[in-house]
Amino acid sequence: MSPDGPRLAALWTAAAAEPPTSAYRTATSGVGTRHGTVLVALRDDGSRHLLIPIDARHSLKEETDGQAVTLRRRVLEDATTRRTYAALGLVDDRLTDLFRALCVEVLARVEAAPEQAVQALRRTLGDWRSLLSGARRVLGPSELAGLFGELLVLRDLVASDPGAVTFWTGHSGSAQDFHRGTCALEVKTTTSPEGRTVRIHGTGQLDGGVGRLLLTWIRLRTDRGRSVPDLVEDVLVRCDDGDAFVRALADLGYRSSDAEIYRARVFEPVERLTYEVGPGFPRITPSGLVDDAALAGIGTVHYDLDLDSGPASSARIDVDPARAFLEHS
């Protein structure tokens, strides 16, 4: 069976530990063709490739100027063998998730038609052309991590109140991620293994006005866990307005048609802290800017907040943020 996204990522890791074959380090995908086994490969510059074996006499039309991927004819040889491949290569490392999902589909199609491996490759590239050309943008790793954190909270909310999707407002451009009455909840997520510094966007993000404002901070590990599509499915099962939820996801750039691209990137929460944002909490708000610090003529303000600082640390509260949010009146 052809490998899925996590298995394919593991194969590239395995390939990195292998001695190079010509300019490549390789691992077998387990998918065979009439000319040999498809290889998962890393070039000596670290770029990821998928090598589909072809006949040495095959005249391959190369695609060398792609912004996302390239297709080139490559020959690998060692002391005993010499093989020719159609080498599908990743150009932009920012598109690693997209490339991984593309390769998963290539392998599945090649496995289904091993006698027509190159045709299967080209059909897949054709079907993915809009994504590969940049006409459609997919979410990057940091965006997925941020969405994962918000969905963790939303999943807890809809577990208690199936109608809680209506409280998720960050997708619409509101200052905080969740609002219910006079209570607001902002979620900050990090994949950094150290420190508790968060980026605050704008003078309104930590301005709770006359209501209550909670700040929840989540640290994620990235070597195991669940994917954003997994949490999306959890919320859809629990909530009572799936259409509103899907529209909210679309506002953030998430489309269910891209779910397989995102499944290979997994997260696991390893630390969660909640803070009561109020008087004495370190923040920049419009009401705190007076006289010469007035906002006239000043653009959007972004700043870093150290949650381990004394004033912030003293505002930590031992509560379940979802329950506190729902119970606030």
C-alpha cells in the first residue's frame, strides 16, 4: 500500500540518514512500477524529491521553471546499477506540506497504474496545477498551529454547548477570538519548546472594555498528535450549525478540499495557561495612551508580551477557559 502523509514524512527522514546515491539520499516508498521502485529522496542541498523510475530511452518532457515543483530526468548509479528517473522536486520549502500531499496522491495513482507511472504523475500534476501555480493559497505551519489552538478551545465549548460556534468570532476580524455577552477569550498558540512570549496584534486585542477578558496560551509539540482536519471533524460532529462553522473556516482560508494537505502536520498540546486580563496586566490599550501618545496618525501596533513577567504571571488563574467563558454572566 502506498504511504500516507506521516509515513512519507518518515521516509524522507529515513532517506536523510542514508549514504548518498549520486547526488541523492534515498529510501524506498514500497510502490513498484515496471521499471523499478519509486524512491523518496533528498538531494545534497536538502531539497525533497520523489523519483519515479522510467525506461532509459524514455523522452521525458521536463518542467524546470516551476515556482513550486520541478520535473527533471535524472540518472542514479552506484557500483552495480544505473537507473533513470523522472524526478519530481520541491522548489519552495514553505510548500513542504503541499508537496507531501501531492506525493501521496502521485504514489497512490502510480500504485493503481504501475504500467503507466509517468502518465499517472502527469495527470496528478495537471489536477494540482492551480495550487502549484499559487492561484490558491494553503495555510502555512504557523497558521495551522494558530488554528489548531482555536479549534481546541472551540471543541471544548461545543462539547458543553452545541451552539457555541456562534461565539467564535476571530475569523471575522474581531479583536479577540471568542465573544459571549461581555466576556471575551483570546487564544495564543506557540510551537516553540521554550519561553512564554506571545505576539499581540493591535491595541484592542487585550482591551476587554467593561467586560471580562481571558487570555489562554497553549504550547504545542509538532512530532506527534492530531491534525487540524481531525479537530475540524470533532467540532462538526458536536456543533449544531455545521454550515456556519465551515463558513468561518473559509474566512480563515481553510477549505475541506485541502484537508489531505494538512493531515500530515500534527500537533499535541503540552502546556496550557490562562490569564485574567485586567488592571495591572501588561498591555497597550487605547485608553492607556494619553496626551502625546494619542493614536492619531499611528498605524497598527504589534508588540511582544512576556507571560513570565511578574505582572502577567500574577494574573494566571487556575480555570478551564471554556467553562469560565460559558459560565460568565
